[in-house]
Amino acid sequence: MTPARIDSRLDARLVDAYLRRLGVGQSAWPTFDVLRELHLRHLQMVPFENLSVHLGEEIVLEERWLVEKVTKRRRGGFCYELNGAFGALLSALGFEVTRLAARVYGEEGRLGIPYDHMVLVVRTVDAGEWLADVGFGAHSHYPLRWEARGEQEDPGGLFRITEAGADAAGVKSGPGRSAEAADLDVVRNGVREYRLEARPRALGDFVAGAWWHRTSPGSHFTRSLVCSRVTEEGGRITLSGRRLKVTAADGGSEEQELVKDEEVLEVYRERFGIELERVPEVRAGDSGRTG
């Protein structure tokens, strides 16, 4: 893959604020161990959420704006925001970072719109390239080895990066189309999650996709309300509308329906660190999707 390093414009103050949000210190070298820690801490501390869609807030795909949303406003976001901010941080810390576009698999295996999702490929100084994705909701807790095509075990599931058109085990089912030759599928627990275009992209390339997800009746983000993060114990906590679900690392879960607005606002504040003046309301229905 042709390198296309993100030239982050973050100043030292914003970098320090970001690291404080994650609860980690400044690193001396952009190593895999550092990337691994930052990836997990991001999933634990910065929630995957689409509250801006339902609060009427602006979504701006500019590095500084995204980082200030995470640091000053202490919010999360969806893929473009989370991976956009994380990529800026990693670049400022000395990692070589490339943005890639992906299309998410939906019902009956249909692929979503172009620029449906954004992920990062991160080069470390000691362990090569890694697929980093802190913006897909329920996904891998740690980066996935970019060039590996075998199974990769992770607390979030069993993952595989495979050529587009191959089955879940990585076996090509046919010659495929030449246009897909460089494309890759990310598979989790035997199910395709998204298809990657293995060619570098700029942050501005995703503006149309972000607009579609923020405004279209066909977007699950306009039809659902979700706030979700990985817990320190390795499970997941998710607030879908007024339904609170806590899942343990072993798969056991508890659910609770929140009735009062005060209860909802308290969960946002105490469990996600998000201060809201009012309860966001979903436009039409709540699918509760977390990815």
C-alpha cells in the first residue's frame, strides 16, 4: 500500500489534553505496545455515540474540531469522528497513519454506500502495520495485524482480514472482479463486517458519507440512538435510547429500561462522562445498533 502519512496539526496542548482524556502518559517512541494501549483506552474512555445527529449538533470533519470534541467537550462520536481524531493523535505522536474507506455489510450481505466507514492503518517503529478502528462500536479491542490473513484472536472476537470475494475462512470463491483486487474484507466470528478499499484517503473524502449518515432516512444513525463503550473489565455498556444494557466479558448481560429523564442523564454523566442539558430523542424507532 502506498504510504500517505497524516500530517497532524495538533499542538502540544491538545495532544496532552487527549492523552489525559485517555488516562495515559506521553510516550517516547511510536511502538506497537503504545498503539495497543492507546487503542484499548480509547474504546474504554471515548464512547461510540451518535448523539449529535439527534441533538442537532454540527459535525465537522476537521482534525482540530474533532479532537476538541473529544477533549474540551468530552464527547465521543461515530466512525469519521473517532477514527479522525485518533488518527490525528497517533500522527502527532510519531506514528505513520493512513486513512482507508470501507463499506459496511448490512442485511443479506449488501454493502453500504461508498465512504460508509473510515479506518486507520498505522505503522509502528518495531512491529510493522496494524489495522486500528476505534469507531465501529463492537469490534476488536486491539489493533489487527494488517498483513496477516489468518485468524487473529481478540477479546472482541475472532477476526480475519481476507481478500474481497473470499469466504470467511479466507478461501477465494472465484476469480472476482479486477476492481476488487486490492479490496479486503474484515471478518468477525465468521461474519463479514466491512469491505476495505486498500488505497489512501483524505479526511475530506468522507464529508459526503458523514452528511448522508447524519441526514438520510436510510441511515441507521438517523433511526437509532446509541452510546456505547468497552468497560474496564472487558465487557460493554450501551445506552440505546432509554434501554441500558451491560454485557460482561463472559457474555452475560443485564438490561434495564430507564423511565425518567433524570435517570437517562445520570447514565450519560456517570457511565459515559457526557454532560447533557436534555435527553436526546430518536427521530423514528430505535434499532440500538452499535456498529
